[in-house]
Amino acid sequence: MQVATALRAQARTADERRLLVLSGDPERAREVAVDALVATDIEPADVTYVGDGSDDSVAAAGWETVSSNRANELLGRTREAVVLDCHGACRPNAIGRAVGAVDGGGLLVVLAPPLDRWPERRDDFDQSLAVPPFDVDDVAGNFRTRLVSLLRVHPGVAIVDVDTGEELKSGLTDPAPRRPSGPPAVPDATDRTFPAAVYERCLTDDQVAAVRTLERLREREQAVVVEADRGRGKSSAAGLAAGALAAEGRDVLVTAPQYRNAAEVFARAEEVVAATDALASDGEGENEKPQRLETEGGGSIEFARPPAAADRVGDETVGDSPDPDAVLVDEAAALPVRVLERFLDASAVAFTTTVHGYEGAGRGFSVRFRDRLDDSGLGVTEVAMTDPIRYAAGDPVESWAFRALGLDASPAVDPVVADATPESVEYRALSPADLLADEHRLRETFGLLVAAHYRTEPDDLARLLDAPNVTVRALVHDDDHGAGHVVSVALLAREGDLPADVRAHTYEGGRIRGNMIPDVLTCQLRDEDAGVPVGYRVMRIATHHAVRSRGLGSRLLAEVRREVGDEVDWLGTGYGATPELLAFWRSNGFRTVHLSTTRNDASGEYSAVMLAPTSEAGERLAARHAEWFADRIEGVLSDPLDDVDADVVRETVRSVDPAPPVDLSPWEWRLLVGLAGGASIFDTAPRPLRRLTVRYLADRGGERTEPDAESRPLTAREERLLVRKALQGESWQSVAHGLDYPSRAEAMRALGRTVPPLVSRYGDANARDELERFE
């Protein structure tokens, strides 16, 4: 096939990638794809087919096959060609992963329906956007409209109609001749520790700088972060450093989502140890590649999956596995934050991570984990890599993917929004049509979501443009030239208004796609009527980093509530709970109705669900779930939530409304009073103080009650003491250590001192008399 051979020849000459679109009948497109790649010199073993419509032609081609919803298996891998079949589903995440796997000189082949009709066609990905009560006919085709327009105009993209055989676009460009460049200079011996043989294998100055930075792993309590877009050689740099460390006799532990993601690390490490005559043996593993290398000097490089690798860190031994001297976490952005945190106990650790989210794992590393890394006490060194290695700079397929998927979308530059205030901005609804018509507005909006939220990924761009239940609201600030820039944005999902059969299905244990809050309240909390009221869940809210803490987020929520309050029953949100976020949502009128009992895989936090009612039906829903939450929170905090941060508990319970009744018997009041002087023992009857603690926190530290003249507000330290001991049942020794009490006995006395103010505030006359008599 001439177009394929021409594209391949030009791609190899320019060391770039090219994209071939085969549009038309799916079976014919697959047949043509096979013929096209046969016409090139690409071996079948170097081709991966990604899709859900494999037939005899694909099977006979001898290609590796991966389903579109498992395209993440391409992470960290390099292929000569990837065939992406979009007939069954056009998944934006899969597009990004497929692009990222193609090597310089290679081809990305996209199989698509006829381009003129593709936006109107509905597929399996559209089915995932059609959340109840909507159906697939309600899903729009805006993402594919934009995708097709970019395919038609972008350089490096060829288009062939397989039904007619017509070449609609050649995809050939006029690339500038590549100037031959020699290898980067090897650092002088006085400026490096690793052998020259390590640096001789670097392909760019960026890679030299990364390896020099990774030399810090020779020291304890060091952390290195290597950031780069795909194709910059960060995994290779990590492998060169791992080989050098092992050749010195050090034990290096490598982890990644799967071994195949770390295969490049092992390939480069093996080169180094072999070049230094240090290789003693290797172990065969997945795909007949070594998962353990041993050196003659006693060093080693070993792969372990993330949970097992985390178990090895910080312990002297786990079985026969020693604590490694250094840990390399490859594709760190694809791992849960909770798992990443465990590697902070390593002697030395490096994280390699992708800047722009080809991996579709969101921004957990940069948004949530980096703050924890900076607070870890480790010496943190960052290095960024920008020069491509696997293909030339300016590769047209990379720039097409970045634009099509919003991977390089970014917020407005700081100066044009620097003077934005709640008074200077304009509230706007941004429809998909508005965003499609204004590429600049689309990039600012999506870029703000990407920069501020750890879970934003390419699929979310399609969701923003096409999902029938999703809508966008924003605050726009005019700069000195009258151009409007997005400074705060909210992504809203309409939920509820579910038919009886869907509610019954969920009540019996089924799931409701796209209705997170009704799903939780109906299934987990056994409220079949929770899906009747309709509401908007705030999926994302983000404010430009240059103008945070000015009240813009609160202004946006107030405008949303003012606009939609008459048409829905509630506004809601669900997110990884932190004290700051809980305080923000509480200050904007949201109340806690649920705290998950497992941590979110991506954020590493326990998730809070909060509601702000806007109608009588919404008020009834919020009130009954707030009451149920206050009744059950004592039980869950002493078992599944016994490791929640005390400040998260404080803010969670402060957000409960209405506050629960105290509901203590005369005998329980006497038990409480006895704690003040040490006559009673908390552990023998914890319920009274637990009930009083929940009431006090729900009163927001007593703000919502009229205190007795003798009462006083508790300090933050005393509140944490009540949470950790009274509610979470933590041991006295652990409480004393965690809250800096000099001894277990002093912690016990401090707990007793919290009782008189609580009894004075909430006790009846008999309880206060008992307190006065006892004192």
C-alpha cells in the first residue's frame, strides 16, 4: 500500500511518527491495515492491535492484541506500530496510550467509521456516558467532531477511505533535514560518581543530567523526582542509574504497575552491569525478560509489583527479602497515592513520572503526592527532561495528540488574571457549543481542571463535551484588553430523578452509573428513596492558582446555587477528605452525610459525601442522612476509620447538621463526671464521652449552643485527644506520643480535664450539681 510505505519512509527519515487513518467498513479497514503494514518493513511481532473488533484478518497477522479498555498495558512500552480500532469504542484514554507507545519512525494506524458520519455514530464509550435517566441517544458527538476536524487539518496525518480506496490526504510533510548530532558529553570524572560507561549510554544532555541527579540515591534519606513527557528517556535514565548502583554492590528495588512497564529499566541496567563486567546472573520472568539481576559485587536489581515492593520498604527483612538500598518507582503517576506514600520510608527513592497524562492515571502524583513528598523529611531533588529520545522534537503525531486530547491544556497565564476578585468576575454557563467555538476558552477551562485535580484525564474531555448529565459553570475575568479568562470552573453532574426499577435494582446491590450520590445513599446506606430527588453533584471545582483564597470558589458555588436552586433539590459533592476541603465545603453550606470506610485508590484519602439542600425534598434527604451519619459515626471511627487523621474527623463532624441529641441517662452523666477526677475509668464505659464528643464537634466547637457560664471552649489539642481516644479507641501510649503528652498518665488526666466544660455546656441541672459536688 503506497500511502503506508511513503509514510513509513518519511517517518524513518525524519525520526518522527506518522498517523494513518483508515475510514469505512470495519472489516475492510482491518484488512487494509494488515495489507498496509505488510507493505512496510514492520515485523508483525512489533505491532499491537488495540480494539474490540478483532477478526480473522487480525488473528492471521500475528499481532499482539489488547482490548481498548486495557490499553494501559502499553504504558512504558515501545512499538513500531500500533493499530487502534475505534469502531467498537472511541476511548480518549486509549488514543493517548496508543500514541505514547509508537516509536520514532513508526506508524499509528487508526481504524474509524466514515469520518463524515463518525460524530453521529454511537459506540461503547458513548454507552458509558449515557448515565441514568439518560440513554445513549442523549449523548452528543462533539469530541469526535473536534477529533475529525483536527485529523483533517493536522500535518503528518494521512486519511484513506477504505470503501472507495481513495486517498483523501497523503499525510506527507516537508520535514527539515535532521542535523547529525554527536552523543552528549560525558561529565568530567570530578563531576560524577558513576562510571563513564554509564554516561556513554546517554542519548541526550537531558538524560545525562537525569543520571547525574540519580547519583543522589547513593546517599540515605534522598528522593529524586524525574519528570518528563513520554518518549524522553526517563525510564532509560533510571535503568542506567540502577545498573550503576548495582555494580557498586547495592540492592535496587524496581516497581511499576506491571513488569512490562519497567522492561526498559531492566534493559538499560543490564547493559551497564554487563559493560562493567559485573553481571553475575539474571532470572527469567514475564515475557522471558529478567526480573532480577545479580552482580559479582553482591548488588542486585529486582522487580516487584507495587504492593509487594511497598512491603519491602522500611523493614529490616520481610521473609528472606532485605530492605533495599534504593527504590525506583517507574510510571509513578499510575500508582495510587496511598501506595506511593509507603515508599517514603525507603532509604533512598526515585520517582519517574509523566508530565502530560498519556497514562490516563490523572494527576495524583503532582496534585496530591508532591506535598506529602515535600513534607516527608527527605532531601528532594527534581529534574525535568524535555528533549525527545524515541522520536525527533516537533513530532507531528505528538502535537496532534496533545491538542486532540487536551494533554497540553493549561490555565490562563498568571498576569492576565492576577487582579481577579469576586467582584470583578462574570458568572457564565459554558455549553459544549461555546467551548467548541472557542478553542482558547476550551483549553483554559480544561487546563484549569487538569492543573487542579488529580483525576482529570483525556476521557474527561469527552465527558465535558458529550455527556448529557454534565454541564460547566465558570467565573470569567476580563484582562486589560477586554479578553475574558477563566479563573474558576465547576463541572456539574446531574443525578437522581431515577425511575422505580433503577432504584430497586440499586437497593438490591446493583450500581447506578454516573449517579454517585444516589448510589451511595441507596445501596450502602439502605435508602431506596434517595434516588427520587434530583440534584447536581459538583464533580470538580478549580480556581486558578494565582487567585486562590480570595473567595472565588465560594462565589462560584453561590452563583450555581442561585441559578439551579429552583430546578433541583440538592447540590452535592464527593471527594477525598482533607481538613481544608471539609472546611471549605462546610463554609459554603454543605453538610456531611457519609465518610467512606475505605481509602480512595487514587487520592489515598477517605471520601466524604456532602449535601446542600435547595428544596423541601432535598432538606428531608439531607436531614435524615445527617442524623443517620451522626448515629453511626461512633461505631465506624473505632474500627474501619481508626486511622483517619483526627483533623479530618473534627471537620467531618463539624459539618453535620442538625447536631445529634446527647441522649445520656443519669447514670451515664455520673460516669462522665467521675472521669474529671479519675474516679471513673473511660475504657469501662466509653459511650457517654463518645456521644458528648460527637455533639460538641457537630456544634462546631460549641458555636451553635449557648454555653453555661462555667464552660469553656476546648482547645484544638483537646479536640484531637477526644477524637483519637474517645472516638477512635487509640491506645493511651499512642495518643500520648502522637499529641506530645509527657506520659500516658498525663494524657489520661488531660482527657479528664475535657469533661467539666462539656458537662457544663450540655448537662442538665442534676449533672451540673454532680459536677460541682464532685469538684
